[in-house]
Amino acid sequence: MEKITAKQRLAFIRQDIARVLEELPQSVLNTPIEGFENLETILNNIAIACDEEDQEPSHWLVTWFEVYRSDEEEGTETIASFDTKKQALDFMYDYSMRYPEIELGYDEWQSSADGNGRQIYKK
């Protein structure tokens, strides 16, 4: 069996997004999503990101969340990274249930397509 290329995979994603956009009722597509206008915007962004010819994503920012543990003597150490704040907070909750003596926090980061990153929030 021949290996599926990245270009083919992106085409599959674009086609599936087009089908979802055609079939979902507008009331569902208008569902607000934090950090975006709504579900329809996110789905359109996925389709745009899958189009290798579209240069719009070069202006987008990637956001991620790093969970760290604090130690008075050693400072902070990143222990996990996540795509969403909810994922980071859920991880922190679970971790703190297992290790209540460890102090946790998280940083929110953003990076442009050229790789220039910056911290935008520290908790």
C-alpha cells in the first residue's frame, strides 16, 4: 500500500470541512467559541490552513499553554504543554489532586508563523 502524502491528507480534511459546513444548520455554525467569532469561523480557518496555496495563515498566531511547577530553590519547570487553556487547567487540577504539595501555574504563549514567540499571560 502506498503511503498517503501530507497533501492528500490536507485534501481529505478540506473536503470533510466543506461537507460539515454544508450540512450543519446555521444555528450550530453560529455557536460562539472563545477566542473566535463562532464555530463556522473555526471550520473555515481549518479549511484555509489546509490549502497549501493560501498565504493567509502566515499572518496567524499560534497559541499554546505551558503548565509549570514552582520550587523556591530551583525556580520553575515546565511540565506539560497544551493547545487550550481548558486542557491546561484540567491537567493542573488532576495533577494537584495527586500532588497537592506542588505549586502549579501556567503561561500562555503566542508565536507567529516565522517562529517569533512571546509570553502573553502568566498565572
